[in-house]
Amino acid sequence: MKKRYVTNSPGLTPDLLSLHKNNDAIDYKSDKNSFFSFPCARHALYYAVEALGLKQGSEILLPSFVCNTVIPPLKRRNLKLSFIDMTKDGKVKWSHAEGLISDKTAGILWHHYLGNSDGVEEAKSFALKHGLKFIEDCAHALFSYAGKKEVGSFGDAAIFSIRKTIPVTYAALLKINNDKIKRKINVNVVDLDSAYSLHLQKTEIYHIRNYYQSISPDKEIMRNSFMDHLKEAGRFHKEPDVVFPIDELSKTVIQNADGVRIRSVRTEIYSLYEKKLKKSALFNTLRKGSCPLAFPIVVKRGRDALQKRLEKEGIETARYWPKAMLPDGVVKEFRNARWLADHILTLPCHQTMSAADAEYVCRTVNRLL
Ligand SMILES: Cc1ncc(COP(=O)(O)O)c(C=O)c1O
């Protein structure tokens, strides 16, 4: 089998570069009263708490298997966090959530894990039943639908991390759906400093590299030179209330991105994986309309070794999320969250992959498993 190089993220393709007349704002849906742009979803979350009027000291429920980047925005707003137990296939245990409700509970955050919209109605019903504000975390789910309804339209507020699905440097959204919620949000936008500008430029080059890799799958393109750079990202976005402006290239890319096509390519790649790797798949089904972020497999033994072997074979993968990326305390308290953190590996599934790439990944995974 001929070696191929498959990136974990989509590349910056030429069709994303045509210039628009009005490039002032992200202007995602021309509805400036409902959409607010931020560099990362963590900032959107910080400002969502303000918009929703969640009071200091009140409590918010969230899945125990969740990325720790959502914690600082909530803590900075002085909310108390209460984690919900999960099943081993990554679903929230609603019976456990019922037991956590107290007179202090004011909200719940629920995420479309890896873009899969399955379960959103149940989460919304739970919020309604208990009179909680519902924060719909769509960080992984740009362009996803739940059946016929767009994700991001269920929550009182919804957050998106655009950069996880399309090749932009930093771009995210807060969407407010509840008419009773205030629409004036005072965002603290700061000037770019030179270190951050350099970081943005390197990230742009990384997206271009991913494009070259996708059109030249038989030779490795500059992967190693980006590894340290990618780790650097967290340094610039530590403070959830400090918001850098969105760069011009990202705005252009967002305006050109074709959500329908992106969802369709991702769904096709995902189905190919489902056929060939069914036994290892985390989800029984991907909810119809979902725009998958990746294909999660459960590796019972030797997950990290498999990830390294795949990298040697040219295949980039990720772990959503390893133990180090879970919120403090969760690893000790929640066995299933820990189990998921230790066993999930996500295979690349994006719009600059070809069917041949996905075939190569499947064959390699099946050979190594
Ligand atoms: C479920 C979830 N929500 C929110 C975030 C935060 O997104 P961002 O990195 O854009 O702040 C992440 C980040 O990985 C995430 O996985």
C-alpha cells in the first residue's frame, strides 16, 4: 500500500480567497442583533454568561467529558460548576443530572460532541423542565443540523468555534436566540501586538501547508515545523475577556466557505469510515444533518501507541480530549469521563480529504489495530 499523508485539518483552498466588497464584519448571517464574533468559543462563552444574566454564585451544569477551555470563562464569571456523569459512549446521564438540581442551579451547558447533534432535544427539554438557561455549545458543530433544524437554534445562547471546521486562524460566534436577552454586549477588544501578529501569520501558513498536503498526498509537507507553533496558541487566548480582532484573511475565508458542500464532503468521508471501521466506532449513528468534526474510534488498548504509529504512516489524528484537557477534578471523580479520555482517538474527517485518503486511513487503522 502506497504511503499517503493525511492532515487532521482542512487546507486553505484557492476558492476561499475571493475578495468581498463588504468585509467589515464576520456578518455570518447578516443578523447583527443575534450574532457576535469573537476569536475563540471561550470568549463567546464568557460573554454569553453576561448576556444570559447568569448571576455570580449561581450554578451551571455541564458534561463531565468536556474540554477544559470552557472552565475559565465560567469561573471568571464566578459561577459554580457541577459536572454530570456520562455513559461510555459519551452521552450525558440525565438521571444523574436530575440529582444535581438545587435552588442555585441556573443554567446548563451541553455540547454537540464532534459535531453530532444527537440528543440536543433531550438536553433542551431538561433545561425547560428545570427552568434553566440553555447554553448550546456548538464548538464542534458549525454547519450541523439536528434533523431539519440548524444547530445553534436550540439554546438560549449558542457558541461556535468556526476555526475548528474551516481554515481560519481565530474566529468564533455567539448566537443569541432568546428574545428576552439583552443584545448590548460590551466586548473588550484589544490591539494586536507583534507577537500575536506573527502567531497569526504562522497559522495562516499552516492552513496553506494543509492545502498543499491535500494536493500532494504522496510526499510529506512541512509538518514538523508547525508542531511547536500549534502548541503556542493557548498562550494568546488565556484570558476569556481579552478579545483580539478577527484578521482579514479569516473574514474572507468565512464569507467564501460553502457550508452545504463542507457538510456533504464530511458526511461522505464519515460514511466511508463507518463502513470500514464500524466495530471501533464510538457512535452507533451520526445524527442525520450533522457535519462531523472527526471520526471517533475507541481503542481498547494502546491508544497513544496507535496514534504514534499512524503518524509514522502519514496520518494525523487527535484526542478529543485526553485527561490533561479535562476540567480539574473530573479525572478523579468520573470514571467514564476518564475512560473516554484514555480510549478515544479521532480520525481526520474534513473537506480537503479525498475518498482515497479515507480508504488509506481505514486500511492502515485496520492493519495496526
Ligand atoms: C466542546 C468545546 N467547547 C468549547 C471549546 C472552546 O473553543 P475555542 O478553542 O474556540 O475557545 C472547545 C475547544 O476545544 C470545545 O471542545
